[in-house]
Amino acid sequence: MHTQTTTTQSKIHLSVVAPAHNEEENIDELIKQVDEALSPTGITFEFVIVNDGSTDDTKDKILAHQPLRPWVRCISMTNTPAGSGNGQSAAFHAGFRATKGRMIAVLDADLQNDPADIPKMLELMEQSDAHFIQGDRSAARSQGDAKIRQLGSWVGRKFRLWILGDTITDTGCSLRVMNREIALALPLEFKGMHRFIPATARHLGYTVIEMPVSHRHRHAGTPKYGMGITKRALPGLIDLFAVRYMRNRRKPITSIEDMSQSAPIEQPTLESVTAE
């Protein structure tokens, strides 16, 4: 079992983030699988689980692991609606800002994503020199999903392509790895923006590569964040136009400091040279 400490950001290579709303039945197995997937790699990591307004024992389950696994962290959302959470976008927003790692991996807390895919994604990221690796479950799901769900996914991809030019195959897959700077640049304070994370990363100028990953049935409990196809179709379409509107209005912001040629140049003191 991994017993690393989580002291400073510079010492942590990877932060794994998972939003959790009423996932008490999955927490123990989730932490165990992340441990088994990452400890053998030798990289320093932390696991940030975002407790998003849970009304069950999710928080207590997370905290119970901390004495033996100090790399497990619990970030609890505040001001959540009674009986529900703030949603995945808000949970990711909070989780990303709590991380200390140079890179961030993301997965769902329901065990449908396999943490064993994360080392493979890190390897591909290094080999390809990409900034972002997006999981693609389409091949794994083609055998198990109902035809109506497959049709809904196909229609959704077509609309994203037509409206946003988004070519990501499985934008609904939460399993992904990215540089921390990307995670912090995503406008996840807006509801529903988690569905456009890879598309937004590309628009910001980062290289996004897709990789086939595993897909498993939910281990326990019921879906907390998902909605039925009919209930999410219209809001999803509205979100597409909203994202296109915001994207067209985004302006690159860069700046430099100009100084007069006659301005005095600060010389290093003996003390500062010695300190360096």
C-alpha cells in the first residue's frame, strides 16, 4: 500500500479527481482500485474526492482511509441545494483548484471507469507530447448499450460536430488526463460545462488525443449525475449554442511589462546571490 505524503505541489506528479454524490457503497473499492493502479508506477500522486452534497456516509467513508492512505483527500462542497449536489461541473471546478499535482486525471466515482487505464494514458501523453488524453468508451459500450442509447449518442456527436466542430468521439467519458494549467482554465463554474471539457481544451490551443478505455457497469448504487436521453437532449442543445456563443467571444489575453530605457535596473545583492 502506498504511503506517500502530500506536502507541496512540486513533489506530486499526478492528482486524481473524482466527484462523488451519495457514493458510500463505491468509495472503499474506488480508493482500493486507484491504489492498485498507481502505487506500482512509482509516481507520487494524490486522490482528491469531491463530496458533492452527499447525504449518506460518503464523507465518513473517505475520511476513514486517511490514516493509512494520507494521499486520500476529501473536498466537501458547501452551499449545496438540500438533498442534492451542485453538479459535476461545479465539483470538478472545486476539485481542480484543490489539487497539488502537475498533472490531473479525472474519473467518475461509480467504478464505471477503470483506474488501471490511467497509467496507460500517462504513457501515451508522454509518447505523443500531447497536453490532454481523452478516454473513448465507444468500442467497449457498443456491445452493452441499448440501441436507443447508441442512437442518442450518435445524434449528440453530430450536433456537436455541426455546431462546435467538435470531433471528440466520447465527450461523455469522464476518464481523462491533462496538464493542470488546462484544468484551471476551464470555465466549469457554468452548469453543464463538464460535457465540453475536451472541446474547450482544443479551442484553448491544447493538443487533445483520444484513447480507447474500458467501460464497466456501475458497481453499486444508482446514477446521481446523469439524466435520461429525453431530459438531457434539449438542455444539451441549448448548452451547445451557449458554448459556441461564449467561444466566439473569447479573446486571447496576453501582456508584457514595458519599461523606460532610463529606468534603473535592480542589481542582485550579495545576500540574494548567496541565497541562490
